[in-house]
Amino acid sequence: MQQLNLPPCNLAIKNGLQNKYIFDIIRKKYIVLTPEEWVRQHFVHFLINYKHYPKNLMRTENGLKVYNTVKRSDIVIYNRNAEAVALVECKAPEVKICQSTFDQIARYNIHFNASILMVTNGLDTYCVKTDKEEGGFRFLEDIPDYQNI
């Protein structure tokens, strides 16, 4: 898999009959290793190990309904009151982060109403803080530690 612009982490990978699998420490099971899953697992480890996000308050591949269509959010981070505080959209490294990526996470955030939105392809990562009262957002220079959300 492609080298990412994220700190190295210890990922469990195993070979299956037709695919490679990567262990998702949030769902506690092996998932087919795709380029997007490679990014998602690296980003989960980054959030836990470097930004101090509690593993027990994270969900991966969380189902949601957007305009009567069932979708899956990549990573959702909750507070201790079970309210979503951050939402992450992961793309494969070869997928450029563009306006449609931000549109996608904004649509998902209609459901979650999180204050922090992150998009990454493992090479480029962007983080915005939403302004729930004004309806806008501002880009952050860095991903905040969990305690600063």
C-alpha cells in the first residue's frame, strides 16, 4: 500500500484466500484492505495515538440516512454525552480532496451536527470548525487534540 503523510502505526494485516485484510481496532474485526480502508485505519491510529481521541468514543463505518438514502460515515467521534463532536471523511490516496468531498461531509453532518469536520486521503488532510449559529465554517491549521474540541 501507498506511503501516507501520517505517522507510522502498527497495523495488523493478514492474507485471506483472495484478499488482504486489515484489523479495525474500533469494530474489532478484520476488514478487506482497500486503499480507503488503509487511510481510515491510519487516521484512526493517528487520532488515538497523537491527538488523544478516546477509542471507546469512536465509530467507523457508522450508518446514517441522508435524504432518504442510507450512507456510511467513515469515522465519527463522540463526547461522553453520546453527541457527535467530530466527523471524518476518508478517501483513497489517489482521490483528490475537492469541493465534492466537502459537500459530502457537509451532507453527512446534517445528521450528526458535529463541530469539527475532517477530510483526508492520507496525503492531504483538512480540518474545519463549523459555526452552528452562523452556519459557516473556518479552516483550522491543525487537527485539535480531543480535549480542545
